[in-house]
Amino acid sequence: MKILTVVGTRPEIIRLSLIIHKLDRYADQHILVHTGQNFSDRLSSIFFRDLGIRSPDYILSDQQRSLGGQLAVLFTQLEQLIARERPDRLLVLGDTNSALSALLAERMGVPAVHMEAGNRCYDSRVPEEINRRAIDAVSTINMPYTPQSQRNLLREGVPADRIVLTGNPIYEVLQAYGTQIEGSEILDLLSLREGEYMVVTIHRAENVDHEESLLEIVRGLNLVAESFGLRMITSLHPRTRSKIRHMTDDLHPLIELYEPFGFFDFVKLEKHAACVLTDSGTVQEECCIFRVPAVTVRMTTERPETVDCGSNIVSGIDAESIRRAAAIQLASDRNWSHPDGYLEPAVSDTVVKFLQGRIPTR
């Protein structure tokens, strides 16, 4: 069985890391493709090194700035690659532009398997919501993490025999690299004490591509810093860095800006934070698992399980709402029950065994 795995961003690399290792070991042939979407040392290469993943077989070019240009280059290069390699399966994860590879694969007769299927925020202003709906609609097999995501797919008419409930792969990854995470010296390097700082990550298009929204979020972060007096360790995605550059003079002194951290350093930071303010889906899940209260600085989330269990509050982007949500979470007793599917110990085995077996024909 020849499997082609497509990645393009940090969350995909992290979640698929153990699956990539096992496909390299057990598949007849495993082809790893990086679309170039976030291929830089800070956004991809460091994660390949930290997680011990081999270099991709193919790194595609992604120098286009427009969405149309990105997809045109991705589909053109991937079409040639699929025609040459003729894989039996294509594996994608999530809702990025890279995961839209599933559309092309299906058009070329290659069954696409989509991990993280069925996530929904029901907000069409979120670019990833459009992507995930399209990917779910065309993929031969959809692999949701939770029963809630499974129900979303069933309500939308996806046949039950094309849905494989796997659980969330992030728990297994966190367990596998637990020693390296705890071995990180990032707290000492930044002179931090456990539970006496906050972590901030803001990068989504709907937050940072609109100046009014970003200004309101910055006002909210300033209110949080002023109200609670905790250092706020802020990991800057390149998208955010370019937009926030002219606002740095207005930031509270407790808001500290850093280049993106490596996987082990970042997880160590979030694991021992008093609270995390984020718009990242992966971070919402990790905080839930670690029992670290989170505030999602967005209008919606496609991880409602984290809200239902009490680990996460969706604050919106209003400055005072962000402050109030942070106050609630800083007082949290952290005594929530983990959602179904969040503590699955062997997701990689489930996925790899399925990929090696028979997939129903349409």
C-alpha cells in the first residue's frame, strides 16, 4: 500500500508526527509532502527536528500571496506529483489550505482520508470553516476526533460507513514526548515561575487581518495585564508580527513578544501557565488536557467540547469581555472532566491500521 501524506503547518506536523513515524515503518511505501504553506525554520523545520520526523520527500513551492495563487500552485504541483507517484491513499489533517489537497486527490481517483473531520464553528467568516466543510464533503473517509464531530457529519448526510471515530491524536503525542517537554529549560531562560504568568497566541485571519479587530484585542490584552499583573508571554506568528508592528508602543510592559517557540518549549510554557489566551484550536485542546484554563479570543470555536467541560471560555474580541473571561479562568478550580475522545492513547495505531486495510468504494 502506497500512502501519500500532505502537511503544511505546525498543527498538522505535530498531530501527525507519530502517524508519520509508523507509516514510514509499516506502509509498503510512504511519501511525505510539505506544501510549503508554512515552511520556515520557526514554523516547520524546528518541529521536524523536535519530533524526529525525517525530511519530506517533496517540498512544494508556496510563494504566492493571494489565495487563488496559492491554490493554483498547490494543485498544479500536487497534480503532477500524484500522477507520477500514483498513491493508493492520500492522508490529510485539519482545515488548512494544504488539506484542500483532498479535493484534487479525489478528482484524480485517489481516496482521501481526512483526520479532524466534522469540526464546526458555524461561522462562514472563518476561512477554515469553508475549507473543512469542503474537505469533509469530498473525502472518501472522514475521521472525527469526538462523538460531537461525528454527529455533525451524520447530520450533514455523510454515510456512517465513511466515518471512522478515532479520538484526538494530540494526547498521544503529548505523552510520547513528555520527557522532552519537561526537560525544556524555557521557564528558567525566561525567568518564569510555574503558575505566575500567562501565555498568548493570536494568529487567525479573522483576528489579525482586520486592524479594528486587532486593535480591540490589543486593548483587551492590555486590560488583562493591568488587571492581574502577570507577565504575558506572547508567541508571535509571522502574520501577527507584520500586523502588530506599529502597535507595540501601545502594549503594556507586561506583554512580552517572542518569536515562535519550538514544540517542547511552547508546550512547557502552556502546561505551567496560570491561563492561556489563544485563537488556536490545538492550544485549546492541549490546555484542556493539561487542566490549564483557556480563553479563546474569537467569536466562535470548532472545539465546543472544551467549552462544555469548562476548560475554555469563548470571549469574543471585545476588550472588556476578554478581561472578564480571563478573570473567570484565573479563578478556575481546574476540576473539569475531559471530553470523550481527548485522552485516547493509541490514535496512531487506529489510523495506520485503517490506512493499511480496505477502504469502501463509492
